[in-house]
Amino acid sequence: MYWENTDNRIPILSWCGEVDGPSLIQAVNLANHSETFHHVALMPDCHVGYGMPIGGVIACERAVIPNAVGVDIGCGVAAIETDFPAERADRAGLAELLGDIRRTVPVGFQHHRARQQWDGWDSAPMRSPPVAREADAAGRQLGTLGGGNHFIEVQASDAGRIWLMVHSGSRNFGLKIAEHYHECARKWCASHRAELPSHDLAFLPLDTDLAAEYIEAMEFALAFARRNRELIIERVASAFFERFGGSAARRLNVHHNYCRRERHFGREVVVHRKGATSARAGETGVIPGSMGTSSYIVRGLGNPASFESSSHGAGRCMGRNEANRRLNTAECDRAMEGVVFGRWGRDRRGKPDLSEAPQAYKNIEDVMSAQTDLVAREVRLQPLAVVKG
């Protein structure tokens, strides 16, 4: 199900039941951008971002738009299905496991003390200024969770098996790459007097060296983000198996902030997915909910109207400041009943930080119901224990 808005240069197709005002303005800007192709697609988890809504998908024939990929390049989800019965994972053991994980995986602004080993360093595109500048620090960021909506979860499938899940991206490394090339795009557009519906949607033509350099740096950040999740989930799995037993049965690792050359509507285009998951026919995807609600393993249906994409999660319904203003600790604790997690963090004023509470997110069941023509549900996962950044 989707609605169509055609009162722009190209149409807007939306699977989001109610698009908030700021997100709709951003979608209209994209629909009137000189470089966007065919239509703009809004996924059911759509909410406002920088320049382009999170949960948005566009395609371009001749350009790349850094802010249509986003600042957390390669953010995504890794998951491991285990053969361990969920009924044997007791709360006391899970609480101790969270302590094990926190001693192994740095969270928030914490980094490793030593550079982490990775064969991928040999292919770093050092002609890219932010890659060359940040490569040393990035070595200590590899295998770290980060903050905000990044998480580690122990989950139970409806079939009664334990799953392990990690949501993280390219850390500060990807942020610096994104910021650098957005500024390059802004300067290019200014110097060439390119008309833009928003300066946050500055672009780089694909036939320029800068675009090639951005794509090369972005693809390296994707590899970095994938390896980051691999390291984290390997260490989480090791801690789990050492404490509880069991072994890995299946592994998944998907991005939801990136662009990629694909073919759609008879053209070779660069599809930008910002907070959106690739959902080609038969492709396996991972769509997490909030920290107190279900997550889903899905199978893509290859719907061309969404550029073969789906949501990347539940999507926010409250901004961080709004959540901290409107919510209280008691109601957030109730929403987390039955899930093992640490105490709520603190905001800048020293008050409980409730910005990641389940109430700050859309209902994942509503999101899934809105995209039955994009993905098929294969596995439902319920959270048992959560580590937040």
C-alpha cells in the first residue's frame, strides 16, 4: 500500500502512513531536485534526517548526493542464529553476559586502546583526505558499538532459538568521510551555480574526480562498517557460547546507509538508500524494532516501486529532546518489562536519557504491516537482553 504525490518534478511514493511535516518537505525537495530519477520512495519508518528523510530511497543517473547516503555510512545490522534453546537462557546469566560484553566491546565514545587487525587496511583509498587523516584513529574504532540507536541484543525466535544481533556502522570514520564530501559537493554546486532545493542536497556529478573519490571512500567505509559488526558479533557470540554453550547456525550482515549502482526502470542508476534495506527478490534482510519490541528476519519481494527496498527498522516517532521531555522513567521501565538491560543513561542535564525508549519509536508491527508488498516475514525475534551505546 502506498500513496502517490505527483505535484512535483517527479512523483513521491510513500509506504509511510503519516509522513511528518519536516520529512515531507525534504521529500518534496528531493522530488524537485535536478538529479533525482523517476520517483522518490519513502519507507514506512520514514522520519526527518539531514537533507533527506531517514527511510528514504532515491536514484540518480548522473550524480551522487552524499547526504542521501547519510553521515553513518554503512550503518547496518549483523545477526547470528544459534542452536541454543532460548528457554535455557536465564535472566541472571543474561545479566552477567551483558557485563562480559561491556568488558569486551567499547560503547559510546569509548575506543580500543590498540589498533585492531584487519586485512582491509591494505585497500584503504589514501588519496581521499578524510581516509588518510582518520585511518589511524579508525583502527581503534573498529569493533566498537558507538552510541545513539546502536545496540547489541540477545533475542529469542518464535521457534525457541537464541539469536544475537548488532546494530552499528562506520563510527566517526564514516562521519568524517560524509562531512568532507558533503562540503566538497556544496562547494562544487556553488562554483557551478547549480540550482538546489536545499543546500543539504548538494551533489557531485558522476563524471567528476570528486564523485569517484567519494564513492571509493564510501565503499571503503562500507567494508569498514561490515567488519566492525563482524568483530562485535564474533566477540558477543564468543562470550555467549562460553557462558551458555551452543554454536552458530547462520550469520547475516546487511547495510542500510549506502549507495550502489543498480538497474531500475530500464536505466543504470545510483540508488541511494538512507535508512533503507535492499529487498531484492529472495534477498534476506534484517529489520530491528526498538529496544523493547520485536525484530524481523525478512525475505525481499523485489518490488520495483520501492527500488527493491524496505524499511531499515521501526523509525523514530519522537526526536531525542522530545522523548526526554515527554517520557518518564517509570513508563519506560514498564515498556522494558521482561528485558534485561542496564540503567537508563544520563542526558547533558544529568536527567535520565529516555531518547531510545520504545515509546520514542514507531510500532514495529505497524511498520511491517505497511510493507507486505516489499518483504515477507520469515523469523520474529523478541528481545531478552540489550546493550545500548
